[in-house]
Amino acid sequence: MRYMIIVKASQQSETGVMPEEKLMAAMADYHEQLAKAGVLLDASGLQPSAKGWRIRYSAGKRMVIDGPFAETKELVAGYTIIQVRSREEALEWTRRFPAPHGDDVEAEIEVRQMYELEDFAPSPAVEQFRELGIRGESVR
């Protein structure tokens, strides 16, 4: 089972303020523990939405919308992807996640289970994903 730990953005992360060394050290320690346990698949911080864009789909057309985006609480500042044996194991790891913007800053992480190719009915499209090597299969 793969889970994505989604770190919600803050006003500071959206202005490009880099985390303090204490927070960087806590995140590094946490991710090192994940790696040593063999459950870490990927992790990264995201640059502010001012450097990004969205594609809006409507009536068969695509529209590019440049950042920044106003609703900070709806934005993602970073993520960690883990692969574990159960929801309970994922919950245990996420309870240990450091406060993402520092101990004194209100913050929130969201955790979502990722789909595996096995969750979909067999089809030519699913096989095409499998042939492409898309990580939709458990490797643990």
C-alpha cells in the first residue's frame, strides 16, 4: 500500500521562505527513519505556486492559469510517499511526521492512499500502464 503524505502550504512557504535549520534537521531525521525502515519511496518540497500554473479543462478546451494562487490552505508545499503493509502502519508513521512549518506554526498534513494498478479492472489501458513501468504495483 502506497500513501502520499501531503504537506499543506503556509503563507511563508508561498513567499519562498526556506525552512529553518531545526526544521530541516527534524525532516531529515524523519525521512532517514523512513528510509532505514524501507518504506520511503519519494519526498520533496515544492516551490511556491507563483512559479507554477494550472490547466483548467472546460467544454473540451484547456486554459493555462499562471500562479500564484490565492487560497494557501488549498495548496501543497511538499509531499512524502511511503509504501507500507497496512493503513495502521501508515497512520503510525504519519503521527511521527514533524510539524511541517515548525512547532509554533499551525499546519496540516493530509494522507491519501494511492491507487494500485490491481485496483482497476483488467483492461488494455491498465496493461499499457504496466508496460510503461508506471508505479502502480506493490514492490514490497
